[in-house]
Amino acid sequence: MASPRFVHLHNHSEYSLLDGACRIKGMVRRAAEMDMPAVALTDHGVLYGAVQFYEAAREAGIKPILGCEVYVARGSRTSREARGSGSNYFHLLLLAKDQKGYQNLIKLVTAGHLEGFYYKPRVDRELLSAHSEGLICLSSCLAGEVAHRVMEGEDQEALRTIEEHREIFGDDNYYLELQDHEIPEQKRLNEFLLATSERLRAPLVATNDVHYLDEEDAEPHKLLLCIQTGKTISNPPEMFMDTREFHFKSPQEMARRFRDFPGAIEHTVEIAERCNVELSFDLKPLPSLPLPEGRTPEQHLRILAYEGLERRYPNASQEIRDRLEYELETIIQCRFAQYLLIVQDFAKFARDNRILAGVRGSAAGSLVCYCLGITNVDPIFHRLTFERFLNPKRIQMPDVDFDFQDDRRAEMIEYAARRYGRDHVAQIITFGTLAARAAIRDAGRAMEVPLAEVDRVAKMIPSVPGTTIDKALEVNPDLRHAYETEETTRRLVDMARKLEGISRHASTHAAGVVIADRPLVEYVPLQRSAEGGLVAQHDMNDLGKIGLLKMDFLGLINLSIIQKCLDLVKEQRGVDLDLADIPVDDPKAYDLLGRAETTGLFQLESAGMRRYIRELKPQSISELAAMVALYRPGPMAHIPEYIDAKFGRRKIEYAHERLEPILAETYGVIVYQDQVMQIVQAIAGFDLGQADILRRAMGKKDPVKMAQERDNFVQGALANGLDRKTAEEIFDVIEPFAGYAFNKAHAVCYGTLAYQTAYLKANYPIEYFTALLACHAENQDKVALYVEEARRLGIEVLAPDINRSRADFTIEDGKSIRFGLSAIKNCGRALVEGIVAERDSGGEFRSLGDFLARVAQVPGFNRAAFECLAKAGALSCLHPSRHALVECAETLLSRVTRSARSARNGQAGLFEGSEDLSPAALNVEVPDCPEYSRAEMLAMEKELLGLYISDHPLNEHLKVLKERTTCAIQELSETEDGSMVTVGGVITGLRHLFTRKKGEKMAFVTLEDLTGPVKVLVFPKVFAQVEGLLERDRMVLVKAKVQHGDSRGEEKGPVELIAESVEPLAEGPSASGEDAGIPLSELFEATPAITIRVDENCSARLPLLQEVLSRHGGRAKVFFKVGRWPEEYTIRSDARVNVTVELAREVQSLLGPGSLVMVHN
């Protein structure tokens, strides 16, 4: 017997976020397996998946039906009545018959988001009437209005609703929707619909409201609903249905269930045959720019390009002019002149408004872009290829990806909206998915698994990006054992697997902007971002497929740092720096790079990169660009080869003499895609367009295509005078590189930016660090890192002060950096800017009472903020005791709150008429209580500031460090490779991972003492013994073997330690600080000497240092270490000191942590 013909018309994919559980490709594949001629996508209130679904269905050979289950407001879409026991909307299913119908569907979905959003994106009858053409309407599920009226016993109202819908959409376009999920209410509804169908001659249609593919997916789907609503399996959400019937049922099952409903099955096929939407994947017209009268885009582009040529190359050679003309002809032939004018306009606006901008990617290879001012990298000097940007042999829209300083990116989007029309410009959506750990945690919460158990299992999944649950089970034996032996763990993991990778939420893409020649709603559905701007409901890939102009406007914090630094240099030194004018051969910058002092430098901060930069000692932007390109999996293996060749330790050999001019700049190593193309051109005689096609084929590794391209290459080489053997050898050399070689233009752009940051750090260190800290104020880890680096370089960082600090970090007296108030945890920018504005207008805060009176009504000022300011020491200028301020916070703030309320009500204020604004005037006594212990204050600083600002906890453990350690961390660089040491410090960084072969647990630990940090590798055998000791902020002693990175010449490489044992650091002097002044000569058997590190930045503080040493006169010798290793040297001083913890504190307060080191021998 032939299978009944049936089409599923009501289906929810994962884009019905946290409601639908069907993956689009899986759903389409299932429809094809069941021989369905078509299948529909009808997500709740959105068209997120429309393009992906359309492509997947076409690829599977079945018809895609584009639809949406919209939310219809009970009244007007503009009403905002609070929800009672029921919802304020109904469901209604709409399917697009034709292009007009799809356009109307887009408009309805968009209007629901932009005009009717209230809990859900709602339309109303007015919108449905205005945009009904080309749509087929189904009465929807139990959440539809018809069903609701029937369930409420309002049959006449239900009939009236049906008539209204038929009037809106037309009798032929309205169907009564039947469903059977074994829910009692549906039986009653279906009986009503059957009778109504006969009475009104309204056709029936059967659907299954599909939310998941297979019956066994019902339980994971219930979890999904719980995750959406924050409920649990034992306390499920209202929409929770205790049934397993919402799966993708077979035609036979659907026919059996609806055999008593005439036409219900057949009408699904009838509807499918009526739905014929064709999506256009052609390039859409570009938005138009105002042009000088009488000029075409092509003419205007040519004029601007030649004007730019005169600026960039006042004495341009004929070769450069020919290159410009070739590029212009190619751009005009490919019809992209208007596109480049649009891009040029954005670059010009940024430049005119002092918004720092850069370009990523292949656009920097275009001489036209350089002459237009789009890029600032010289493609002639750097030998960049235009064909990587625009290949005339493979025409597609080129990409110009902008980087803007991240604090002004919004201005660029606002300019685009003003320039092209607010309804022509939108940001682009992106979707967050349930990654492995998140799936475990969300599933565990919904399943009510004890939190500790969920946390244990989640932490067994490596925190490596892209790790799946299956991969974690493969590499982690602990997880595998728990899965195999613990029923709860097995059930949790199995459920999480079902949810893993599903779309969890929508957000706004960090960079994407789409611009159209007409209102975007004519092409794509739109919604609002959290900030209120327009967002396209199709992601970057889908927008590109349907031919819209999409651009990358990425906010790059490094550009904000550079601009902030430039502003500070002008403010502090009166120097108006222009990045275009800074020398590219600055000795200070390259000396800094050669010492690998790359903290805070763009692209160069990681430990691995630092190691290689130290070895390379770069002397040009070209070498920095090469490191940017090589420092990635795959090509990283060639870095030693590159460095050895530079210093003559490896002979550079070329497979053919024609390769030398191409590979000489990278010491014989293939680094760039451009080099692959140039080799193909030089050897096989291809033009660069053909060479780029060959390069792409190599990268895709299609064996059939590769065999064909190999033959083409060899034949070209033979015709070009090479023998077959040499040609094949060269092909074999370049083939693997084509897969992972880097875009040279991109590398040069980023190499240039890296150099610029190095130049600023080397020449304007205090301005650069202030900019770094200001831009990273909300990232405590970064703040801690950069404060320590600034101190190491001799820059004093002052504690936050309510009368000195501004919102951002600032330069004080031209020589110190003052902590910014916005960097204090729980003190938002709006609050601290309000406080600073009050101080600017009314002068410094004279007392605690004055402060409270004036900031009482600043938005965000409350007890929590007050306590954070007090604990961080920011109020110490108003009252000396942090503890006392916290103790009276509740009393003070309750009075302030009452006063503010009274002031708003016109009553006498708390401080009205009082000259004395001290705490006493508030009738509140600040308690006379003991100050927090030193340990407590340091813990508060670490919590609120991310670092220890006034002292370091290790200062209380100097006795133990003296007795138990063999050297300070800073001295490790001078320790022989392989030697055993014992060091002590605080664990400031911790990362767990698993070995590749056996999946055993190990750790990377960052240990820090008063002299600096070191990386400690804790391999599995030791890790198993000491795992419980490895926690952030724990003080430990580590016995370890010294391991230097690969050394070059006589220089030792960077240091790592291989741990052999770890133990707690025993208590030193009391945490209360009572021993702080006890001479160490009494605590230790002997303290022969101390070393104080100084550099050129410390000169202004040397008189103060001399005073400190004089006050602590004694017997211990004093040595000064001057400069930076390996160029540092030691000076013996005539001073003698009595070594105390107080001395250490004073010296380090003056010169920074790590400046005083105990000499053990």
C-alpha cells in the first residue's frame, strides 16, 4: 500500500529559542527520508533560520515553505497592560505563498519586534489586515485565539474570530488547524473545528506542532523549557505538557490519527503546492553616495585615487602608476567602484573626527585603498598583492574590515545611519549556543542535581574552546569513570549531550553592520538590540548569501589605548603625535622588543610570543608581521627555522633561484599566502588571479581538484623552462603552506599596530600605562597585570582617593598614575562620574559629612557603593579607619536616604543650615573600633581592586621565605638550566588541562613573589599529590627544576619551573601586623645584605630612598641593581641598614613591589 502524502506545516527549530529543539538540517533530512515533497519552518515570532532552512531544503531536493507562528496581541500591539493569569497574546500560524507573502511576513515579524514588543513580539489585527496578501493562515495550536475561546466556552466568540481571520486572509487562504498530542483539550477543540468546517465550509488541515525530531527527545525538550523559564522538572513551567507527542511524526502516523477528519491530511500537500517562494541570492544594489555633479562613481573613484597618489607618492614611478591603473580598471570592470567610495567615506569620517581606525585583511594589499586613505599600510613597500583583495578571475564582493577604537565605534554606526537612512542600516544578529560546560550546568539545574555534583562534572570538561562533551569523555578518564559508574552523572551527561550546541540566545554581532539601498525591511526581518538600535535577524553568512552589503566595524580596544595615549602625550608634554609620522626604526622600541617587555603590546603579550620575540630581537615591522603570521598552530613549527636563518645559524636554501626574491624577506620560509601566489606566478607562469585560485584549491585539499591543479602547475613550469622533477618538488613544497600560510596584508597591518604600541610604551611609558589601565579599568585581571608591570618599570601607581582620583586612571604630578574610581569593583562608571562631577563643581570633599551631603543624590550611590569605596581605601582622606566607616555605613546611609527623600518632598534636608558638615553634625558618631588587620585590608584590596595596592601579603612571610627558599623568582633567569630550586609566593593564575595521550590532569600555575611571576608546570604525578593546594591566592612553597626555553647563542631563554613538590607556606609574622617593626636580624640568624632594584625612572625618588635608608640604619649591606637584565649591573652602597618588614614596606611603597630583595648568600 502506498504511503499517504503528507507535509509537516507547523515546525519549530532551535531558533524558537529554548523552545524548539529541532536542528534545521536534521529536520530537513528527516522530511526527505519520509519522502515528503516539502516541509515548513514556523518559528515563534522570528525568521532567524529562514535562509539556512531554504538552502538546506533545496539541497535535499524538497520544497522549503517559509512561515512563522506569530504572536497576536489581545488588543492593540501598542498596549502594555500587565499580564494577569493568562498571556497577553495568542498564536497564529502564517505561511508565505509567494514573494509578496514573504515580503509581508518580513514586515509583520519586524513590526512585531519594533512596534509590538511586550514580553513577546506582537502583531495585531491592524497589521495583519495591512500585510495579509500572499499569506496562508492556520488557526494555530491550543495557544491560538480560536482554541482559547473554545476552551473558555465562548464558541460564538471563536466563530467570530474565525470569520475575522477569513475576512483578513480570504476564505481560500484560511485553514482550521487540527492537532492531536493526546491532550484532552485538543479532543474538544477538534470536535468544534470539525463541526465548524462543515458549517462554514472552512478547510481543515492536520499539523503536529513539531518541537523535536524523535519521541525520545521529549525529555531533553522538557529540560529546554525549564532552562528557558528558570524552572525545574519538579516545578515545571506553565507550557509544560506531560506528553511525548510533539515529534516529527511519519505520514502514516499522521494519517492514522486524523482519519476521521476529511481532507486534513490532503490539505497539507495542497498548501505545500500553493507555497512557492524563491529567495534571491543575487547581489543587491549598493546604497548611493552623493557625488559631485556630472561624475559617475567610476570617474569619482579615479579622480580621488590619483589625488591620493600625489599625496602618497609625490614622485611616483611608472611602475606604481601602472599598478594603480591596473587596480582601477579591475575595480571598475568588477563594478565595485561605488563600494570603495562607500568605504572611503567611512574612513574619511573617522579621520576627520579623530576616530582612530585601521583595516584588517586583504584590503591593505590594494594601492587604490592606500591612495584613498582607507588603509595606511604601503602595499608597494611591503610587496602586498592586490589579487588577494579582488581577484578578476573570481569576482565576488571584496571585504574591507574596519577596526575602530572601541569607545567610539557607536559613532561610526550612527554616522552610517545618518548618511544612508536609519531604516537602511542595522547591526547583525549572532547566536550564542549551549557549549559543553553550559549544557551540563543548565541541564543539572533543571534536573535538580545537587549543585556540587553539577559543578564537579562541569569542571571535568576541559576549558579549551570547542571542546565537546564527547571529546571530554575521550580525553578525561575521571569524567569517563564517573559516567560509567555513577547513574546521576550518566543521566546528566546524556541529557546535556542532547542540548549541547543548540542556540540559547540571540545577541548583536561584535562587528557586523548591514547597509542597503532601500529600507532593510524590504530584504530582511529586523528587531531591536538591547541598546535600542536595529538588528537584522539573519546572521553574517546569511546576509552575504542574499547579496546585501555587510561590513565589519570592529571595536578594538588597542586603538582606544593608542588614542588615549596620544591625548595624554599632548596633555602632559605638549607633543601632538601623529602615528603616520613616528619613525619605524626607533631604537628604544626595538630594544624593548628585544628584551621581550611586551606586556600591554598588541598581539605580543602571550608567554610563547614573548619567548620568540626575545629570540628574534626584531628590527623591522616586516619581522613583527612575520611573527604575527607564524605564531599559529601549524606554521609555529617554522619559527625556530625563521629565527635561525636570520642569525645565520641555518643556511638559507631555495628550491629554485626564482624563489629567492620572493622568500628572501622571510629568510627562505614560506610565511604568506601572497608568497605562494608569487611562487606559482614565477614558476608556472600563472597570473596572480590564476595563482590565487590555485592557492585556494590547495587550501581546500580536494584530491580530485588538487590532481588537476598539480598537472596545470607542472605543465606551466615546463613551458616556463623548468624540468618536471624540479616543478613537482616545488609544488610539494608550497602545497602544505597554502593551507595555513597567512594573509600578508593582515599580518603587516597587525605588525604595524604592534610596533606602534611598542614605540609608545618605550618612549612615553607613563602615558601608555595610564591609557592601558584606563581602557581596561573594568577588567581586574588586566589592571593587576598592568599595575605590576608599571611598578616593575619604576612607575608609581597610587591608591584610589576620593579627592584625587577621577573615573579613569590619570597621571598625577607628571610622574605617577592615580587609580581610577571606576576600577573599584561595584562602583559603576555613572556613579563615579557623578561623584567626580560634584567634586569638580563644588571643590574637594572637606569631610565625611560634606561628602555624604553632596553625593547623596548621585544615581547609584548606596550603602554597597559606600562600603566598597571605604574598603578600597578611597575614603581614607576623609576618615582614617576603613573599619569604622564600614561599621557606621548602615546608619549614615539610612540618614542620607531619608534626607534625600525629604529634599525631594520639599522638607528640610539633613544638612540644611549646618556649617559644620562633619559626621558629628549628622548626630552619628563614627565608632572608635580597631582597624581591620593588615591581612583583612589586603584581602579587601585584592577583592575590590584586583591587586594589592598598599602592601603585599608576602611581606608578612619574609622569615619563612628567607629560611625555606633558595632564591627569589626574579633571580631564576640567572639560574642554570636543570638546577633544583625552592621558591615561594602567591598563586595568581591557575589553569587545569589534560594530557593528550592518557587524558591525565595537570596544571599551569602562575606563582608570584615580591620580585615577579613565573610559570610552574605541575605534571600529572605531582598534580595528583598536591591538587588540593592549587588554589588562587594561596601562598605556597614550590620545589622545582628550572627549565629555560630554547636558548639562542649565549642568552638563556625564558624560565619555567617543573614542580616536584608543593606545600603550604608556613605562617610568618602575625597577620595583625604586630611584628611589622621587629628587626629581621632578631628573627633570622643572619641577614647579610639586601638588593634594591633601581632604573632611570627612579632618579626623582632617590633622595627619598636615601632618607628611608638613613632612618633604618644598621649592619646589613645594601646593593643597588641598575638597569634590566641582561644589561643590568650591581653597585655596592656605603649604606648599612637594620632589615625590618617596615623597611621593606617603605622601599616598595617608594619603588614598587619587588624592588627590595633579600640576599640569601
